[in-house]
Amino acid sequence: MTLQIKLESRTIDKVERMRKVYNFSAGPAMLPEEVLLQAQAEMLDWHETGMSIMELGHRGPEFKRVAEKAEADLRELMSIPKNYQVLFLAGGATTQFSMVPLNLFDGKRSADYVDTGIWSKKAIAEASRYGRVNVVAQTQHQDRLDYIPAQDQWTMNEDAVYLHYTPNETIGGIEFQWIPQTGNVPLVADMTSMILSRPVNVNDYGIIYAGAQKNIGQAGITVVIIREDLIKEPLPKTPALYSYKLHAEHNSFYNTPPTYSWYISGLVLAWMKHKGGVQAFYQQNLRKAKTLYSLIDQYKDFYISRVHPDCRSLMNVMFHLCNETLTPHFLEEAEKIGLTNLRGHRVSGGVRASIYNAMPEDGVNMLADFMMDFARRKG
Ligand SMILES: *Cc1c(COP(=O)(O)O)cnc(C)c1O
């Protein structure tokens, strides 16, 4: 396998994958090897400045170019319309659980939330501190399968300030394959674990936010894509750094942004463009997920997915071994051959393979081969 990447003026050629493990962690997650090599190559001397990017002033022209290029690449990859601002903010996606209600609540109307799992619940708990929250729907359970109720069963409020949902629940491995229709109510989406994994129409959303450490880059920075009409005065006593308006007015440079995280995001976005953009990754992601789910279904006396096939996640493949006592052996053997971090979340147990954009198909194929072999030996 030959990989080549050209970012700005430098080219890194590489004949062989250098790392020995495939990391299936849900986040912080695997980064493309080309990006890590690029960062390594320019660590001590970034673009002949004699400094690392970490040491460059955030208000200088050099960092400005890095920041603007990352935004331009994200805009291109997602076809973000002009009437949306893109913010790169410190704090994780969890910070957005507070920022969304603080900036959108008007002191009168309530907000609608869809509860599909643990991240939704955290967002709901946080919003409830600042205003009235109406939970319009919850994940249902039938015939041992979790599923998202169809929208005609939701109890939506036409007068809601916004509707918040989590398109992909990272822990449960449950993902919407459709977009909620909310009419004039702005749709707010926590896309942390699925942004850039499939095409989305930004126009369908009021706000999209995503912590970077799953599909964009490294921890420490969160991307917020916000329609301009939603940028307004936040609730009284909102801390300055929690105001979208303040950040928008200063192009995310009100205070020192997490410059290194921003730079790494830029490298990943350039890498994505180089590899064919969102559509190319989507096709690859479909193949990767299909490889694992087909195998789970084929060996259904051995592996079980508890998520309804209509809402299985493309990014976080969650499954259990029918005989749970074998799970520790499964994880141990996988680890030995370099398939690492497959343990399910402590709440859900089981096995979870997070297969974000940076997980190569080779890694997924190797996991599928191992799963087949393990089932044949132990089944
Ligand atoms: C990981 C994750 C978060 C939390 O992100 P932090 O950066 O740790 O705050 C929130 N929502 C979803 C959907 C996630 O996957």
C-alpha cells in the first residue's frame, strides 16, 4: 500500500503503514497516519518560521492563514452556505450542551429535545438548568432491539425555540438515517461522532456542533456551524465565553483559541479533501459498517446487535457476544493482534468498534477476520 499526501508545500511519501495497532476507540480516536507524519515533520520548524506552530502567536498572519484554511476546507467539504458562521471554540461538545440553551432560550418558550441515549440525556440535563425542556421522544425497545420512534409519534411543540437531537449516539451505536422535520423550529444537532462521515445538507439545520476528537482532529476544540439569524444576545449572566455572538464578532479569536488542535483539524480536513471528500468517505464508511454488521448477522448464534437494523450506527458498531463470559477473551485476543480499545462503554458493556473516517478498511477487514475466526473456534 502506498500512501502519499501533499499538504501545502510538503509531500510525505510512505510505503508502508508504520503503526502496529488499529485503534477502535470511540474518542479520542484514531488520526490518519499521514496527518501525524505531517505534524511530526513540521514540529520543530513550521514553514520555516524556526518555531513549532504551538509557539506561534494566534494573532499573527501565519496562524491566521492556518485558521482560515481550516475553515475554508470545512466549508468546502460540507458545502456550508454563506449565511452560516463557522466557529472553532475551546471546550468539548459538552460545553455546547450549555451554550445552545444559554444562547437560544428567550426566557419564555421551551425547547424540544429528542432522547436517544446517554449524550442526549446529558444535553437535556444541562438545558433544563436554563429553561423548560420538552422531551419529544425516547429510544424504544422491542423484540430485544433498540429503535428510534418515527416522527409521527413525537410530541413536538410548534412554538419551541429549537429542537435538539443527537444524530449518532456514540455509546449505544444508534444513528438516525433520516432528518427530523421541524418546520420553522430551528434544528440543533450534536454531530460529534458523525460529522463528515456522510453528506448532510447544512440548510436543514440551525446549529451543528461537533467536538473534534472523533472525526475532525484532536481533543480541545469544537466546531460550531450556526445560522446567522440565531446569533443573538444570550440569556442574562451568560459568561462572555459562552456567547456565540461574542465569538462570531471576533471570528473565534476573542481569546486564545486552542491553536494546536485547530492546526491538527486543518491537517485532517486537507487530508479528507485530498482523499475525495465526504462522498468518498461515506462510500468507504458504508462498506466498513456493512462488513461488520453482515458478519454479526451471519454469526447470529454467536454475536448479537441490540440495535434495530434501521438505525445501526455507521461510526460506532456496538455488539455483544451471546455468551457474555467470552467477552474478556475476545477483547484480550483482539488486543494481542493489535485490534485495540474494543471494549464497550462501561454503561453498555459488550464490544464497540468505532470506525471513524481515519480507520482504514484494512483495520475493519482484520477485525472481521478475527471475529469470524473467534466465532468458529469458540462457537
Ligand atoms: C464524545 C461525545 C460528546 C462529548 O464530547 P466532549 O468533547 O468530551 O465534551 C458529546 N456528544 C457526543 C455525541 C459524543 O460522541
